[in-house]
Amino acid sequence: MRGGRAGPYDGAVRVHVLKRLLVGEPLSTAQARHERLSKVTGLAIFASDNLSSVAYASEEILRVLIIAGPAALELSTPIAVAIAGVIAIVIYSYRQTILAYPQGASDYIVAKDNIGAAAGLTAGSALLIDYTLTVAVSVSAGIAALTSAFPALFPLRVWLCVGAIGLIAVGNLRGLRESGRLFALPSYLFIGGLLALIGVGFARYPATGAPPDPTAAEPVVALSAFLILRAFASGAVALTGIEAVADGVTAFKPPEVVNARAVLAVLAVIMTLLFVGTTALADLYDVVPQAHETVVSQLARQVFGGGLIYYYIQGVSMLILVLAANTAFADFPRLAFFMARDGYLPRQFSNRGDRLVFSNGVVMLTVVAASLIVIFDGDTHALIPLYAVGVFTSFTLSQASMVRRWLRLRPPRWPWRVAISTLGATTTGTVLVVVAATKFLDGAWIVIALIAILIMTLVAIRRHYEDVAGQLSLDGYGSPEEISHTVLVLVGDLHRGVVEALQYARTLSPGAKAVYVETDPERTRRLEEKWGRHGLGVPLVVLNSPYRSLLGPLLEYVQHLTERPGKHVVTMVIPEFIPARWWQHLLHNQTALLIKGALLFRRNVIVTDVPYHLKH
């Protein structure tokens, strides 16, 4: 503090205090092992995406079938059972993948390791997009559960979504263990609430059956194989997030592989029970999708009425849906780390933050997912068509890669492993074709195009890093050239800050010179008068600028110097006074910043700032 007022340093301290308040105190690298997850917490973090999909996957099936009329809704349960079969196959396949890749069975790593870089980049790009959509879809569906119970909040849904994403991001920036504590309880409350809804719903259903439905006898003339496949594709969003456990094997406590496989097995049982049970219950109670109320909300109203238990179901549904985004927040940064480590993403994504998490990945996911929410107006059903293409692309590539791995290495029981992985690849590949075909015009084409664009971007990043490494390599590098040197001090006036810059420049070179660009002859005359008294004997070079341009004459002069024979380096010393308060910067032109930007990309030019800090 200076004179009781806050300076720039004090502002930086306040930012640091705020960061510590939100994120927590830094953790040492040695504490990383203590940030591991138990099976109970791991299930809450990595499986919340799958568990939460119960709240909207069944509804997506019904939304497609209703096109053919209410009588077509009876097909929802068989479709859910078929999807449950796919869930079982995929989870069993990933349990094998975890055995083969105990250090993390990311689809990107598996595909790149066994098929090649192109397959790995395709899987990685698909997952990056899918994780982003997971956040947007889960959060928007969670807020939809809230607005179903409290319709007055519907106009605020976009801001509620963005705020929820921000809270989840802060939880993840605080670290795995703290986010696990935060997210574990809502996951298990949701499981208990849905089991109660399913159990009580079936128990209370009249033994004589539902009241006669006058529409039940209507012929389903519009129902077709394409519509059934489209309903299947819409419900297949229930599978998103299964790969998260395999990606995060190293996040579990030892024995990591055993714990990860156990979580997958439990997930398969719970997921199948909740998904099929909810879908069958909706069919039993003749629930029809509505614009402003979710299917789960309608079921809870019919089973429990509008009392406390109804609001409990809606509350835990909202929590699990919002917190399901945590699966993506757990795995997006880890996948970005793997890809950055291999040079396909900026290296900043491989850095751990203060709390031993990949903070840059968390921040990037937050920004992009929040942008999607705003673009699509927080509408879950507008985002759903973009969903599932990415995850089934990565599923298929991962399982096909495992087939090739088993055939190449031939470990014990390899024929059985080949059969399981082949079944997994065939199943997910078939679902991928169905999803892409039935949702292509609804928005799946956007994801396909984005995957292609992202792959090209990743390849370009890798080429850049390879090019930089080649240019910086010492292989074949001989003796460096001799360097000649000119030191210039850019001046616009003569004051204390300039005098200190002149002193500094003379320590670099006794032959340092000052440079002034003349835009007004009268100002030049006054400067030359002061220079004789306070210029420290440093020569002053005046560059004429008939068109009052500062940069033009200066850049021409610097270019002239750098074109001298041999390697000639110009060091440009720029005096810059620093105001005491942030708002005072707005009162001064940013000439120094403009000049630094103009000289940054010039060869053999070095720019040095000499700051002079004002006191108030």
C-alpha cells in the first residue's frame, strides 16, 4: 500500500487471495498419490454421466416414437432393453481394455497404439467434442428438471446453466478428491430416488391395468424401421461416458485396475436397472413427452403426487444431471494432457495447476461448453442430435484396436478376448452407422465436420512442434556467427524515466544512441535544448516524419541497421512509465505497446522495456 491507496502490487495480491479462496492452497507434487479416488467416490465422479442419462435418454426415445402416434410408445421398452444389451457388451469390452492398459485406457491411446496416429486422432477428436457436449447436454437437462418443478425459472434457464458450469469448474479446479466429496452424495441420492420411483411406481400400478387409452387402438401407420432406428439412436445417448472409467484408471487408489473394473461392473448393473426401469414405467403410465416438463417429472407426479417426495426426485435429478458434467470435467483435461504430451495440442494442456489438476483443460472445457449453452439457448433437445456420434466413433475405434492387439500379442485366452472385442466393435460400429444415418440432417453432420476440422488442426499443431524442434536442434549446428550490436533508446521526450533508460543502455553498449521521430519541429527544438543538459552525452538521432507517422521512419531505420554486413543485432530500449493505479493506464496512449508489437516479428531485433514506476 502507498499512502493508504492500492497500487498494482496490491491488486495482484487481491487476485492471489481470491484464487486461494476459490481453488484452495497449492498441493505439492508428492501429495498426488493422496488425491486418488476410492471405488465409492470413483463411481460418483466417473459414472455420473451414465447414471444421469436415465433422466433424458428414455425421454429421447419417446420423443421420436410419438411421431407415429401414442400407440407406438409401447415400443420404448423393447428399444431400451436393446440399448441395455449394448451397454453390457461395451462395459464388458472396456473391462478387458483396462487389463491391457493399466496406466489409462483412453480410446485415443488404444487406437493410436494399435492402429496408428490417424485412428488415435479420430478417437481423440471425437471424444473432445463429446465431452464438451456432455457438459452442455447434462447441465441443460438438469436445469430443465429444475424448471419443470418451478416453471417461473424457465426464462432464466441459460444463465442458470452457465452458473452451474462455473460452479462445477471451480469444484474441479480444487482437485479430484474435493470434487469427489462434493459430487458423491448427489449421485447416491439420485440412485436411491430413482430406485424408489421405479419400485413404488410398479407397486402402486393397479393390478387391473391402466385406464383404457382411446388412442391405443389407432393404427401406427407412420411407424417404420427408420423411425425405430432413430428412436434407438436417440436413446443410445445413455452410453455416453462409459469410457470415462477406462480413461481414469490412474485416478483410483491401488489396486487401480481392480477398482476401475469393479466400478464398471457396478455401473452396468445400476445403469441397466435405472434406464430400463424408467422407460418401462413411462410406458406403463402412458407418459407422453411435453415441452416444459420432463418425463421423470411426470412419472414422479403420478407416482408420488406433488408432495415432498416429488420435489426430492426433481431435486436429485437436477443435481445428478448438472453434476454429470463432472465426468467430462474429469476426463477432458486428462485426454487433453495425453494429446498435448504427444504434441497434438498446445503444451499448456499438459501442465498441472496448483491443486494437481490439469487446470487449462478445465478452463477450456468451461468456456466452450458455456458458449454452446448460450448458442443453443439451453435447449437439451436441440443439443441431443449432436450427441453420441463422437462417443460411438471412439468406442468403435477402441474395440477394433483391441481386436488387433489380441491378434498381435496372443495373451492367455486370446481367442475369447478377440471374440469379445470383435462383438464390441461390431455392436458399437453398427450403432454408429445408425446414429449417423438417422441423425445426419438433425445435426450429426456438424459433429462429423467438426471431427474432420479438429483432426486437421491437431496435425497442424504437431507439425509446428516438429518444425520448431528441427529448427532449434543442435544437430549439424556449427559455430555461431559473430554478432555486431547497436543499442537504441527510443525517446518521445526527456524525463526521469528516459534518463534511467539511457543509463541502462550505456551498460549494454558505450556507443548507445537515442532515437527520436520528429512529427513537430517545435517539439524537436525543445527536446534538443533539454538534451544538451540532461542527455548524459548520448547522441540523439532525429528521424524526420513528414506524414506524422511514428512507426514508418523508425522501422525503416531499424531495417537499415539490420541489413549491415554479417549478423547485426539491434537492441531497442523503450522507456515506459508505469502508473500507480490500473485506471490511470487509460489516461495515457499505449505507444510502447504498439512499438513492441511492430518489432516483435522482426529478425535480429531485441526489445527491452525499462519501466519507471510512478508513486501515486
